[in-house]
Amino acid sequence: MGHDLFFHALMLLGLLWLYMLLYWVWPRGRPAPCQTIPTLAPPLTQRSKVPKPFPGFTHTPLCDACTHATETRPQAPLAPPPLLTYTRGRRRQVDTQPHFCPDQACTYYGWVGRGNIRANGHPGRGPWRQLQCTVCHRYFQETDGTLLHGKHVPLEMLVGVVGALAEGLGIRATARVFEVDPNTVLQWLVETADHVAAFSRHILHDVCVTQVQLDELYTLLSAVKAGEASKGEAIQALPRSPHWIWGAIDPVTKLLLTIDVGDRTLAMAQCVVHQVVQVLAPDCVPLFVTDGFKEYATALLTHFGHWVQPPRWQATGPAPKPRWVPLPELHYAQVVKQYRRRRLVP
């Protein structure tokens, strides 16, 4: 009993001592230490997604095709030469109206239906007729300026070879089918391409379309013409196509406006857009759609732009320089394809 009373008294004294210790140790009436408020870092400025207006160029982008066309611009046609009529001799039985004199020094050069061309038989019993200009007295064949000029093969064979190539048959396979040397087939292919391009330039002009799509593929044909590759290398490497083919098509009518071969550069983009402009009507500005190749924008701005004088922002100082900006009616869109796990995703 006495031990319990002593233990409780000792416990009470311990609690009193602890209370007094905490009372003296606990801060009372002393100013609290100054607490520094942490400064927040300024928020990161996010780039605005609103597209900025195009400032324009201070100079016109260079286009070699436009410069060359300006330097070699053909002169306006002069008055037609007088119509020649022959009353003496037998009346002509051969119609020579579709032909003209190929001599550029002749005054009748390029003029058809002026009565200066007459037939002169078949020299050497050949299949083609010989013609003569009665003004400059020059002789030429009726196939002059065509794919058949200078060819000593049957017309059916030449047409068959070109048709097989157009259907996708290879050069060596075509040579085996028609029993012709592959180099000859390649030469005929190059000449056919030149004549088709000339015919297209003559027929295709003043076209009005609402949309033009431009894209690039591969080929090697231009390297052969420029001497960059031999004919043997071209025959073997043509299916692999290490060069670019440029094309412009109207997706509504499926009309191929132009096609060209070259590297994937700004100069080639300028050339292709220049060819499209030559085909379109003067007042036609369609919607242009391309891939992500950035040089298209510069090429389009070169041919569909105009000078604009920016307004003054200050009363003093030099006037701002004129800017080359797109035409208001020009619309241009880029379609950039995105792939995920080798599949095209929207």
C-alpha cells in the first residue's frame, strides 16, 4: 500500500517537472522568424498557333525558264506572203496544202496553203514523196520534221514498237519481239518523246481548270538525252528509275497539263510551274495542291505574284521597300502524308 502511494507521488512530480520544462522552453512572446515567400517562375510563353501573314519578298524569285522565254520571245508574225497561182501546164493532182517550206531563210517558211509547194515524185522508188518549194527551190521529203523522217523501216514496225513501249513493255523485250537492236528502240523512244512534247505544246493551250495537282516520280530518260548516262546503262537502269518525273494533272478532267524529268530542286519546280502557266489561260488561277516539298511555294509565288507597296508606319524615315506577294485569287494547299506502322493515317 505504501509503495503505491509513493509511486503515484513520484509520477505526479515527474509530470509537474515536465510541464515546467516545456513552459520555459516553449517560445512565448518572441517574434516569429521571417518566412520567405517562394517566388514563382514566370510561365513559359507558348508559341501562337495563329498563322502569321506572309511578309513577301523584296525581290522577284528567279525563274530560268521565264528569263529564257523573255530573251527568245518570237516576233509577231508578219503579213502572209502573196498567194501563188500557176495557170500554165497541167493542173496539179497532188494536194500539197498541208506542207510548208522548212527553210527558215525562205519568205514562205511556216506558211501553208500559199501555193509554193509542188510534188516531185518518189526519188529512189521510196515510200515517201519528195516536195519542192518553188520560191527557194529547195527539195525536201513529206516526212520532214516528223518521226518518220530518215527512217528506212516499215511504218507498221515503227508504230508497233512505239505502241509496245506505251503499253509498258520493256526496251529489251520490245527489241526481242520486233528483232531490233535495243539501242535503236531507245533512240526511237527519245525521238517519239520529243515529237509528242512538240505536238502537246501546239495543241494544249488556253486551258481553264479549277484545280491542279503537282507531284514527282522517277525516271532516267533525261540523263540519256543530256549525255549523263550511256544507252547501255539506261536500258539496264530504266526500271529502277533513279531520277524524278514531275507531273501536273487536273483531277477533275484527268488532263495531264505537263510532264518533265529532272532533279528534285527549286529550279526544276520553277520549270514545271512555268510550263503549267504556259498551258493555262491568261486569266486562270486555279487551286494548286502539292505534297510537302517546300520549293513549290516559291515557284508558285514567282509566277502568281505582284508588287505591293506597304504603308508607312512612321512619318519620318525611308519609305518601306515594295514587296512581292501572292495574287489575291491564288489558293495553295499542301497535303502531307503521315504514316504509322507503315500505314497511312489521317
